[in-house]
Amino acid sequence: MERLNSKLYVENCFIMKENERLRKKAELLNQENQQLLVQLKQKLSKANKNPNGSNNDNNVSSSSSASGQS
């Protein structure tokens, strides 16, 4: 019984360390996602302020779909 408890204790310690490692990794990924979201919002904001850039994107997609219809 004591041997089983020792084995379970060691396994539990390993799981707790792995859990902490994964928690830190998740936190870093969350921070990275937040930074990317801020960058995306900035780009979208700039695109909305500059209608010429967004019109060029629309023209490209329109011309590519028109050429696909020919």
C-alpha cells in the first residue's frame, strides 16, 4: 500500500509540473494572440481610413472573378 502511495505521489508531482508548464505556455500564447489582435485591429482601422487601399482589394477580386467567368 505504501509503495502504491509513493508511486501515485511521484505521478502526481509529475502531473503538477506538466500542468504548470502548460499553464505558462497557454499564458504566452494568450499574450501573443492579444498582440496579434491589436495589430489586426490597427490594420483594419488604417484600411477603413484609407478607402483607396480597400478599393484596390475589391478591384482585384472583381477582376479575378470576371476573368473566371470568361
